[in-house]
Amino acid sequence: MAVPSPDWSDMLADVDVIVHFAGNAHPKAGWPDMVGPNIDAPLNLYLAAARHGVRHIVLASSIWVCAGRRSDRAAIDARDADPGDSRYGATKLFAERLAHGFWLSDRIATTILRIGAYKADGETVAGLTQGWDAETRLSSRDLCEGVRLAIGRTPEGVCTINLLSRNQNARFTLHEAEEAIGYVPQDRFETPTPGMTMHDRLRRVRHLLKTRVRAGRVVPVSGE
């Protein structure tokens, strides 16, 4: 969809709702890999939707729209937008602003889903880091339910919601999702136990050595 073509745009004729999940979802991808799928594609999609009279789009955005808030501890609601230095987050914010523009110009309603840390290969927190990753977890079941409810929303205006499971110590608000589409997460994830840092390991080794020296259990060895 990065290139306009009737091969795909003509399929929008007589369509009630478009669910747009296409794009480059790699948070660390460079601009050359982002522009086509994350900027050109949604623009072309909205232009085609306007031509065919589509009234509602469910747009997959991302919590990376708020990547600039990773370091603070304040609540992050669905109105916040601060991608910081995240190129990926900036492209998603661009798509969100497109939605607002096309509501004003063509009356295309959009339900924007700011999707959390979804991992298709499993439902555990294994491999996730403390903080941002752990507090934005989204299960497969909650993702599917959120999309189903978004499709059924009355097509009016632009609605933005955080789509996450119920995560321990999460800062992202979920009340907007419940009020707008009746979404209540069914799954909950606990914060993973933090691993020992290199600093902690060195401090522990130093403590053990001091303890053994005091106990006379460490004998210095000198070369001849």
C-alpha cells in the first residue's frame, strides 16, 4: 500500500470497516524502512477509503507514540502524545493525525488502538525488561477482544484508546477503552523479577572476599 494501485484500492468498494494493521512494527528500524509502510501506506489507504466512501477505519497505532514518557512515572492516558526520539513512534503519531484530518475532510471515523507489547510466540513475560516492556504487555486474547469491540464502535469521530492487558504497576490508563468500546482486559501480567546487574555482582564478590579474608580462608599467593 505504500504505492497507490487499483490492485488493492478497488477492494475497498462496499466495505463498511477497514482494520489497518499493516506496517513496519520494529521500534528500532531506520527512516528508509519506515517511510513506505508507516507513512505512505496509511495516507494512501485513507485517500482510497475516501474515494470509496468507507466510513470507519480501525487503525493500529502503538504505545511508542508515548516513547518520550519512558523515564517518568506519571500516568499516560490516551490523549498523550510524545514519541521523543522514537522514529517508530513518530510515524505512528503521523498516522493518528491523518485520522483526525480525514474525519474533518471526509467524515471517515477512526478507532485508534495504541497497542502494547504483544508477542505472538507466547503469553509469558520472559525476555521482557523491567518498566516499559513489562507494563505494556498485551495478551493475544485481549488483543483480539479489543479489535472485535473496535470494529463494532459506532463510526463517529476519532477515538484513541490504550490497548493493553492489566499489567502490574502499569501507568497507561484503560478507562478510555472501557468507556468508548466496552473493553475490559481479561488477562493480567506481573512485573518480572529483576536480574542482578554487573554492579550488584561485583559488590557481592567484593563482600564475599572481605568476609573470607577476615575469616582467614583466603591465602595470598605470590610468584617466585
